[in-house]
Amino acid sequence: MSFLLDTNAFLWFIMGSTRLSLKARTIIENPHNEIILSIASIWEMAIKYSIGRLVIDMPFEELIPGQTELNGI
């Protein structure tokens, strides 16, 4: 089955946040599911990062390719 992650779900998942429900985490981690991240979410994160409202532990240009590859998104 295919699932489209919104921006918060993606960020909560990669950051291991407890704000993401166990059900959502289970769906994302299931290798039989296709997990999709919208270009609109990437755009939203880029804007928030550029204005300082998104703080991450790595350069933004490494975040998306690194995490999508690592997590099969």
C-alpha cells in the first residue's frame, strides 16, 4: 500500500519523536508499504530551514537524500 507523509510526520519519524503515533511509525517502517514524501513537504522544510524555524543536526542539502535513502522513502 502507498502512504504519503506530510511534513510533520516525516520530521517526527526521522527524529524519533514520540509525537508520531505508534500506528504511523509501524506503517512507515513496514517494508511492504510504499512511503512517499511530497515535493511540497521538501519545499516547506527548505523555507523553514532558511528562515531558522527548522533546526536540524545536518546540512539541509544532506537531510532529504540521506533520510529518504536510509528509510526507503
